[in-house]
Amino acid sequence: MFVTDQAFASPRAATLVQTRFQRAIEGIDLALRTLAAQANGPAVTTEADKQALVAAHLPALRDFNTAWDEFTDAGQALSRAELTRLRGHAQERLHPLLLQSPFARRCFEKPLGYAGDYVMVRYILSDPFQGDSAFAQLMNFALLQADVAEGHRNRINYLEALLSNHAAAAHAVGRKASGLTIGCGPAEETFRFIHHSPHADSLDLALMDFNQETLDWTANRLAQARQETGRSPGLTYVQDSVYNLAKQKASSITPAYNVVICAGLFDYLTDRFCKRVIEFGARSLLPGGTLLVTNVSRCRSSLGMSEVLEWDLIYRSADQLASLLPDIEGFSHKVYVDETGTNAVAELVRH
């Protein structure tokens, strides 16, 4: 059988849970094979053709979404240990078709050695219709409609607004604001900030990432944005690890920034390191400065992304994120969940 009874505690419970979970996997497999048979043509290129492709296969896409939801519901009836034992079975059945999505393949294979690298983030933020065939494009599109992907996209709006607000405030008094992005990745918010803010020249921004390939790609793209807009924010690139920041003693941290951002790293860091990064960011702020950190909250697509694609995140609610904030005199803070329901956001302001 697809799943063995030994994975479950009692024979009767095993039969019920096993049957539902097996059928859920079979349901996704059937939806994938149906969609692959129907959308068996070459990749499309124009926006009109992409929209027509979705419209032509909307029933099959809905069947895929329904099957994915059932997989989530069935999986939630299993323990963590059971899911860990069973994920290999689901992957063996679903990967041949599912990984034709470039996003899914990057997510699972992790060529840079970790989840959430800059290319994977770019898949989330850019054209969802990527893939070498019509089916691959539809699969990529479907996966990128997940709430966790929507949450990643919504983060960018918050970050761009924060950069724009500090640049505008600095411009209004004839000075430059200074900023630091910890774990910058592809820095999409900075790219959009350069394109959209008339005061982009009023910000000096340090972009830090531990991966040099990421920094090189980001530097080239932001140079393109500067050339396209004629705007010249000060940009410096720092290859360093967040763990080095976390090692710094409070007494050695000098206030230097009007804005500090850490959006995405907390999805992969333990509470201990998150606390240290938050304290570093807070103590790095100048008076009136803002620290913004985000963390993915557990959402509907979490189980499938983890068990099928091994996109394993550390999820935190707003209350859990709030518990990581330092008790430092002279700061105010607010913690909230964004409108997508997938991002816990903490903002600290130094007075």
C-alpha cells in the first residue's frame, strides 16, 4: 500500500487517517495529470495568451486547488512525526509533474543550500507564468497564488513605504537619511523605491547579505534602476552574516541609522537569534528611527509547502513576535498582522 499501518498509533485510527491522506495525495496526482493532459502545448508569451491559458483551464486549476486543500486538511490530522515519515511518499508521487514549475523546483532543490534564496524570491515577485511549457506555466501560476506567496509580495509594499517615508522626511529638512537592510536578498523594495520615490537621492542604504552571488545580482539590478531613473541613492553592499550581528554586545552598538529592515530572515532563525538581531537593530537606530521586522505566520498553504516542497519556515504569530522584542527604555513599538493574514510585523521607534 501507499502508506503502511505501522505509521499510526491504533489500527482503526490508522485506517481512517491513512485512507484520507492517501486519497488526498491521489487527488493532487489526478488533478496534476488531468491538467498536464489538457495543457500539453508550448509555453505562451503574451499577456493575452497567458490570461487565455488560465481561462481555458480554470476548472482543472480549481480541481488542483481543491485537492491541495484536502491534502492540508488530511495532513493536519497527522502528528509531526507521522508527517515527517510520510513526506517522502507524497514527494515521490507528486514531484514528476509538480516540479515542472520553476518556483517549485527551486524551492525543493535549493541550489544555494537554503530555502528562500534570491531566485526563489524573484519567482514569487515576478511574472508567475514562468516555465518551459503551458503546463509548467499553469503549475507555476497556481502555486504562486498561495497565501504564503501573497504574503511575501505584500511585504514589499510595507518596506517600500518605509524607505519612501524616511527619504521624504530627510528631504524636507535638507539632509540624507541612512538605512540598513539585513538579509537584503534581491531588494525588490529598494528597486521599486528608486523607481517610485522622487526623494530617492535622500537615502543612503547599506544592503547586507551573507551570499555574494545574491549581492552581485542585486547590485546589478539596482544599478539598472539608477540608470533608468536618473536617481542616485547611496548604495553600499556588505557581505556578512546575521550571526555576526547577533554576537555584538549592546555596549558596542553605535546608533547610525534612521531605518533598519529585517524582513524574511526571521522565517529561518531561532527565537534566540531573532532577539539578538532585534536588539542590534533597535540599538542601531538614531532618534526618530524605525526598525521593521517581519515573520511569516502559519497559514493555509503552510503544510503543503513544507511537506511537498520542503519550504520549511519558522512560523510566528503577532504575539510570538512581540515576545521577542527587547525591553529597552526610549522605544515604542507596535506589532500587527498584515491584511493578508500571513505576515506578523513589528515596528520599533526610537524616541
